[in-house]
Amino acid sequence: MDPLAFLRRQLFAYLPVPTESYAGKTVIVTGSNIGLGKEAAKHYARLGAETVIVAVRSLEKGEAARSEIIRQTGCKDSTVQVWQLDLGSFESVQQFGARVNKELPRLDVLLENAGIATPTFRLVEGYESTITVNVISTFLLLFLCLPKLKDTAQKHNTRPTATIVSSETHAECLDLPEADPADGKILEALSDPSRANMAIRYPTSKLLEMFCIRAFAEVHPADKYPVTVNTMCPGLCHSGLAREAGWGLYIIKLLLARNTELGSRGLLYATQYGPESHGKWVYDNTIRAPSKFVTSPEGQKVEKRLWNELVERLEKISPGVTQSSGGP
């Protein structure tokens, strides 16, 4: 990660307030009871979305966010719905996906904003919690929602978008030690407490997201797939994501972080991109190249192994889930 480029973006990059209409469209925003997700949900409601799903772990906090969104945007009460989603539970993710396909007549945008950043190692669903939430459950949700996204594309002659909120910090990972040995299991190695480097676990999880988005697009190229799947970085923003981090990051955020509403604009712009962003990374409304490791020959080997592992794991959690999207 180039420190000077980061400073320039943080201090001088500016995204205008989004104006594209979402009239008649249905949007899901995960992690939308606070921070970037809540501000993004406000924008979608303000821009006329027919339905905005506030997907949250706590229904009580979700209802509070819903009231705020309605009050500040003036949208109809029926526009904003609160659905429960806990990315720390594979069962919860599957229940949410089933509800999407059963209850929603259409789905135009899936904005996967929810994630965690923690320095504490703990196992959730058999994997280190950051890996479970930011990677496995995030892609499980993507695959579960793809049938509805594809159905929307076919029935409404449109191109829906699924966007995963990632981070420039993926570039802090110059390699992936957990990929050794070459015949080992990456996800299991990342969940071994004796090997876990929690100081860079959040950047590592974002590196894995980058690999998996690219692998998905290689299997499902833009010219043959009706849904755009991309990833984006909102920059360093004031949010609750790093609430477990130390004073160092707190001070940096005081000096450099973007306000939450400004950061949320980038989320909307990423979901407005078309097929040119499929499998790619959007930062400040610009498609950018990922880190050198991601595109290196070694990174490509890791990407293939990781993707195969992830698909295998998702199939064990929800048999047939990767096939319903058109194959892994």
C-alpha cells in the first residue's frame, strides 16, 4: 500500500452525492444498522428504491436504524424492512438466503457491507471468526442470493450488482504464509491458533475476498453472466468496524478518516458499475488494480487453491449452493 497515495485519496478525493434513480428497485445492505451501511441505506431510500432491506444481527438495532432512515429521507414506511442476518451463523445465512428467494419479487443490488475486525482469536463455525464472517459467510450469502439476482436480470432486462466491501489494506499482505505447504488447506491453516497472526487478520481476510472475487469472475465471465459481482474500498472512514483496535488507529482516524456519509457514497458508486467492473476492485469510483501479490504467479496459485477450498466448504454447508449460481 502506497502511503502517499493513501494520504492523497484520504485528504483530497471527493465523490459527489449519488443521484442515480433506484425507483422500483430492491436493495439489500448488510451491516446497515450503523456506519457506512446505514448511510448507504439512506441514499438508496432517498433515491427512490422500492424496497431497502436492512440486514442486521440485532433486530432491535435494525429497527432503530429503520426509523432513522425513514425520518431523514422521507421515504414510505413500507420501503425499509429489517431482516435478521448473523454472518457468524451459517444457519442464519441460509435462512436469510431462503427468505430472499421466497419473499422478494426482485433483487437489484446486494451490498455486502457487514464484516468484523478483531485482534482476538476465537473459533466460529469451526473457523477463526474473521474468516467465517468476512469470507465464508460473505460468499455463502452471495451464492444464496445469485438465483434471485439472475432471475431479476432475466425478468426485468436489467443487470443487477453484488458488491462486497473490501479494503485497500489487502495490499499489506505481501504473501500468505498459511498457503504453505502447497498441499495444505488454507482456510484450516488460518484457523490454527498456533499460526494465526491476528495483527494482520483483517487485511488477510480482505486479501482472500480479492482472490475469491477474481476467481468467481474467471469462472463466470462478464459477457456470459447476467450479474456484476465486484468489490470496493470506501477508504478509511469513521465507523464501528475497528472498535476493538488500539489507540494508534484511533488517532489516525481522528486525523484522516472520512466522515461516514462521504464514505458511503463510494458504496453506491460501486453498485452502479456495470460489467466493466466484474471481478474487479473499485476505489473512489475508479476501477483499480489490486496488490502485486494478488496478480503475481504465486498469488494466482493461491487464488485457485483458495477458490477450490471455498467452493468445497460452501457445498458442505449448503449442498448445491454453488451450482444454483450456474456452477462454481
